[in-house]
Amino acid sequence: MNTYFRGNDYKVVDRTDFDKTTIQSENVWGVDDESLFNNSLQIIDANVKPGQPFFAHIMTTSNHRPYTFPVGKIDLPLGHREGAVKYTDYAIGQLIEQAKTKPWFKDTLFVIVADHCSSAAGKTKLPVDKYHIPLFFYAPDLLPAGHNSRMVSQIDIAPTLLDILGAKGSQHFFGQSIFEAERKQLPQRVFISNYQELGYYKDNTLIVLSPKKKAQAYAVDAASLQSTPTAMKPEILNEAIAYYQTAARAYKQGDLKEHKNAYWQH
């Protein structure tokens, strides 16, 4: 993660940079979400000039084991996933309410997303239901309220973000704007993975690519997202290989380096 952040010109701030008196609780993962958000707002206020665009990426940790958080904030006990998730929801609500008092709020887009669900393992190597995550775009002065049920991936977040902000993104993205894809009626597809397998989900079929050039196809129930082995579909298999091979080759050959610091423009 550090390599990715530093390679993309991130300025990384963590709990070692926080005033200890501002931290309510912490564990091996980091500080509680409220303390994280409060410090984040202070850092934004200290570093962002009026009218200056900024990008802040904040990673929460309270909803990870051992599920500890400040007592007295919610009506569920510590040490359990349900309480930790409810606390994170509470903390995000507090963050939004505090942000509403800032001069930059009306021009700011909040993106709230998860990485994966709990226990991302199952009967299949890549259980699709364990990768079904929430994604919220919140900007009451920029976006109307609505719901989009289109099937998308995390790689679609960045181009969607630029699309909402009216920016012209460079064409190096492998993802696509959710709204542009909807306008153009592009095929719906999803990319999921773990440390060994690469998944490509399209037309209720999941292709799993494994080491040593192994591939398996699964039929996915659209309602439950449960998977069962099925006959290989060569067309979808070839698409899966093409996507991942092209991305790997571009990375290894440095094809994306020329785009550094030129990702978007107004």
C-alpha cells in the first residue's frame, strides 16, 4: 500500500502524526474513526486554501477485529462486527455534519466505499456475494439523490469521480464512468480478486484465473450471487485474459508512466 501511495504522489498521514490528546481509543489497526475524521478535518483546514481543490483519501479501521471503539456512542457492545459497523456509520454521520460547517462543503464530493465484505472466502475461490459492497457518492449541492443498480467495479470509481466533477480524464483508465457506461449502454462486468485468483464476472458467469494458467467457470445466480461450476465460455474467458494480460503488460513495460501528474484536466 505504501508503494502505491508514494508512487502516486500521496502525502501519507497516520496516527503517529496526531496529537495524542485527540485520540479517544486505538488498537493494532489504528485510531477510532471519530478521532481519525476529526484529525482529518483539522489537516484539511490547515492545508487547503479557500477555493483550492483538494483530494483526501481516508481509510477507516474501527470495523476490523478486534472491533473496538469508544464506549457510549452507540447501543451495541464492543467486540462484535455489528457494533463496529454501526459505530463506523455513526462516525461517518458525525464527519458529514462537521463538514457541512466548512466553506468547502458545497463544492466537495464525498465517496464512501468498502474494499470487500467480511469473510471473503467460501465454497468457490471467489464468492461473488462476498465482494458485493456499498458505494455512495454524496454531494447535496452537486448531485440529486438517486439509486443506481448497475453492476460496477472499484476500478470504475476514479473515472466516475472525474465524470461527476466535469473533468476530462486521461484514457489510461481500465475502468469506466458509471454514468457514461449507462448512457452508452455498455456491457456490465465486474473484476474481483484475492491473493492468488483473478475473477471476471459478466452475463451471470464468473471466470476465475488461477496460477499455472488454470481457469474455471461458474454460473452465478443473479438474486443470491451464489456460484456453481459450469462449462467454460470461451468468449468470456478470452475477455478476462485480455483485460488482465493487458493491464499486467502495461504495468511491466511502464506504459502508464507518461500519464503521471496528467491524470485529469478541466
